[in-house]
Amino acid sequence: MGRLYGPNLTRWRGGVGAKFGDNDYVRALRHGVGADGRGLFLMPSVDYAQFTETDMGDLIAYLKMAPPVDRDVVPLSVGPVARTLFVLGKIKMSVDLIDHANTRPATVAPALTVDYGKYVAATCSGCHGANFTGGKIEIGPPDWPHAANLTPHPTSRLANWSEADFLKTIRTGFRPDGTELNPVMPRNFALMNDTELKALFMFFKSLPPLPTGTR
């Protein structure tokens, strides 16, 4: 695939934080565009494009106050596999997927509702697909496992989980049957609060039951 490093976002040597203003962060998060006007490679801006103004502001404020880290930027090195996937359209740039004229921030309020769960679930769509049926994760290396089907289809693990099962799995990294989630699944989702996770579960349960991988 190549050598891919996330940039240092802090305000220290090698970091971009000292150079970034609010508009730079918004451009990257809502539109997937860097300060140089070019699309950001593997930046999942599709997941963030509809953030509410409050969430976007909180995120930017956090990045500005993050403890400084002294780490130089490591040059991006894209290998032959990633280049091939990109040419075949298997790896897509967020800048090419976002409807830039309609990136109006959401106005949904935190609550135990399907609508709020749908808002939170935007951060899951990059791996699990726009309809959350899982399957091959096209943005990842070929050896990555398939993403789980999050709809209530009979072939989905989630179909038989209770809300308590779902919360425990996200919080601990272990499914109800004792098996561990693959490390590709971000463990920081465990930091979501109960309202976010319960609304997320409500949303997944409300989805049409579709077969795995039917993106």
C-alpha cells in the first residue's frame, strides 16, 4: 500500500497547528481540501462534512489546545497497490464524493432518537458503507477484514444483540460470544457517551435488513 502517516496536528515543530486557522480546519473537515487547495488523500471528510456548527467548533477548539508534540511530517509514500486501487476507483478522495454546494451543517440535537443515531453513524460509513451493510473496506489494504453488517439482517451479528450487548462490545472490544473485535475497528469509539451509543444502536436497528456487502 505504501507508507501513510497522519500529520502532526499540534502547534509544535513539524505540526500544522501553528499554521492552521479556523477556515483551514473547516476546509479540511467539511471539504477534504488542504491549505494548498488540493484534495487530501485518505482524509475521511465525508464522515465530518455534516458536523453541526457546535461539534465542528468543539473539535477545532480541541485541536488548538492539544498538547504540543515535536514530530516532523513524514512524507507520504504511495505504493503500487494503493496506486492501482486509486486508478481503479476503489480508493476515492473525499473531495470527489462530497456535494460541496450542500455541506450544510446538521442541526440535530443530542437525544435518544433515530435521527441523532443517524448523525453519529456518519463516522461509521467510511468502513461499513453508506447503507451500513459492511463487506470489503475499499479504502484499506487488501488484507483488511470485511466490515460487519450493521443492519438487522439475519446474517448480521447485530440482529441478535441487545442494546446492552452493543454497548458492552463497543466499550470493551469484545463481542457477546467472547471474540475480540479486529483492531481495524477504532477503539476510541468506546469514548462515546451513553446517549451517543444508544441512539446509534436505535438507528442501526431501524435500518432495512440488507444482506452483507450490498453497498
